[in-house]
Amino acid sequence: MRQSHTAVVARNETWSGDVATEPYEVAWAGEAMMFLRVLEPPDGPPGARLRVQVSPDGMRWCDEGSTLELPVDPDVPTFVRLRRFGGWLRLAGHLPDGVRAKVIAYLVLKE
Amino acid sequence: MSRPSTPTGAVPHAANPRLARFDPLERVLYFDDFDGGTRGWTAHIGNYEGSLDTLLTPYADLRPAQLSNLTMWDVGSMGAMDGTYALKLATRPVPGHMAILIKRQTWREMADVRFEAYLAYKPEPAELVLGELDVRAFGVGFDLQDDETRWMPQYRFLNAEGGRPAAGDVTDQARRATPRGKWQQRDATSAFHTIGGTGRTVSHWHLADEGWHDVPGGQQVMCYNEIPTKVNWFYLRVDLDLRRRRVTRLQCNDLVMGAEPLEFIAFAAMPNLRGMLNAFLWVQTDTAKRAFLYVDSVVLSTGGAA
């Protein structure tokens, strides 16, 4: 049976401006989904996007190419599917002026 | 300092060489090697009601469990002591921040309980310097309840605080001076707070920086090694007697403590917790660098029941 694990990489964090989740080690996993949920309707206009980033060492980051939209409805998370990501993953980005969101972010990993 | 014991007599784990680095009691309740996942070790969280905003502040941002192959920026992957993966606790790069992982269990019977683990602690190698004083502390604790009492033995190795070693000198190659840390214990938790509005939920912060006392004979020189990417594993053991409500031994490699009674927090039994046998591990950073605690393996065993 394949191993699987869900990590809550951000919980009840209020995001504005430059944001990044803490580095998370994923070397054992072959695939991942990143889910982002707002715990309350966010302030500001919709459409803000976050970037998936990868890293060789957990300290220096580059864009993986995938992006994820900040959701607007607390009951409807957004997600992105990922493969071939190496040893670390995180979500990073810049929320435009006036955008402010209380979020919970999940990494759903599978061998 | 007394000498550590050596196994004698029948060795029930002889058929399993991977258990041979431990000294378990008769019944192994769990043997966690993290090559097979996080094995029930999960992020600690405080109690809340209605909203996560009701969490006490120290519980709001404890970090999740990770599985690490100990990849270092300079030499690549080290792997665990046994196999590829270790359980990893990582703080934020914020002075005083803490990561805590917990495994929740219940006792089958009032008996002796032995916790053993192989661990390693390191700061994130964000600077090309020694960094031996970057990690403030790591620790091991238990949350236990019988019919009368909830009791929480908690022991930390205080490595450094405010950039100073917890005991002894700072590193000085010319004088061969090595910093020492010290084991500490506590006998009281912080105040209980009512959480939410129903009166059914309370919370208390049991790992505050205040209230720690030195364990007699508890100063120790750890093998930090000489740069942040060189990682050495060490052995940690705690012996509990659930029947007499005693902690009979705290051991880190060759340092054995417990000749004088070890302290623990104790208060009246609480609703819904009878039989609890939780174990937790934590790490705390002293600087604006992440602190890591790697756990290769854990064995919790019991024995001696009447």
C-alpha cells in the first residue's frame, strides 16, 4: 500500500503582502496536491495567485511553474496538482495591496 | 553520574536486530522507525472552541511533522541513523519558537513504562558558522492520567539561552573550552484558561520558558559536532512507574539522572482523559534560525505489572 500524509503547512494565518509557507520536506513523495482554504471571506479584490516553489536545500527557492488562486469562498478551497518536485515544497507569493486573507493550507502527499 | 545499565538475562528482541539498540521492557507497545511514515506522531495543538482564534497563543503555530532524509546543502543526503527517513520537527526562524510532536496512546494496565529514542538536533545551516548556541532546547514529555491524577513529566535539555550556553564556557578552540547544556524539569504548569463560552473546554500552556528547575547532576556536553551540517545521533530514555506515579530514570547517552526524585507537573484528574499515555518531543530555537529535531526511531515498552 502506498504511504500518504497530509500536512497543515499554514493554519489560521492572516496573509497580506509577501507570504510564504514554511519549508516542507517531501523527498519521499511522488505526487502532491496543495490545497488553500480561506477561513473567512478575504478582504480585497479576487484573483490573487500564489506560486508553488521548489528547493534543493530547503533554504533557496525557485518557481516550480504552477500557481494557485486565493479562494474567495471559505467552503470552496483551491488546489494544484504536483509531480517531480524534489525534496522541498512551499507556497509563496505577493498579495496585492488591500488583499488580506485568513488561510489554512494543506499539502496532501502520496508515494 | 551513575553508569548506564546493560541488558541482562533473556533478550526478547534478539530476533530483531533493529531493536537491539534499545533496552525495552517485556511488551513493546510501539516501535516507530520513520522509514514507514510518521507513525502516529502528529502536530501538537491546544484546545479550541468555535474558532481557531480561541487557541492560546503558544499553541497557535506549532509546526507539522515532516519526514526528512537529512539533505544538507553542502554534502547532500545523510539519511537517518537507520534507513533513509527520520521524523523531523522544525521551528520557524523566530527566537523562542517551538515545534512539538505528540503520539497519543492509552495504557493497558498500570505498569512500568520505558520511552527510548535516537535523536539529533541542529540549527538550519543558514549561516556558514558553528551555530552551536542556536538551538535553545529540546525535550521529552508525557501526559498521563490515572483515576486520581493527571501528571506530566517534562524534561528539557537547555542548550543555550540568549546566545549563552546554558552551563559552562563558550566554545574556545585555543582553550579547548566546550559549552555545556543542562537538563531541566518542572513541577507546575501555567494557569488554566477557559476556552470558548460553553464552560466545557480549558487549556493550559505546559512548556512555558518560565518555571524550569535544574535536574541534579544534569549538566552535559553534547556531541554538537563542528558545523551545522554534521549530525550525530544520541540516545534518550525515560522510565515511568505508573503505579507509584514516579519517574525513575532520565538518561541521555551515558548521563543517567534520577537518583534524586525527578519532578513532574501533577493536578487533579480531568474529564475524558483516564488512561492517557501521551508522549511528546519538542525543539525550540534561540535565534532567528530554524531549529530542527530529527528522530530516527522510538520504542515505548511496558512491563512489571502485577
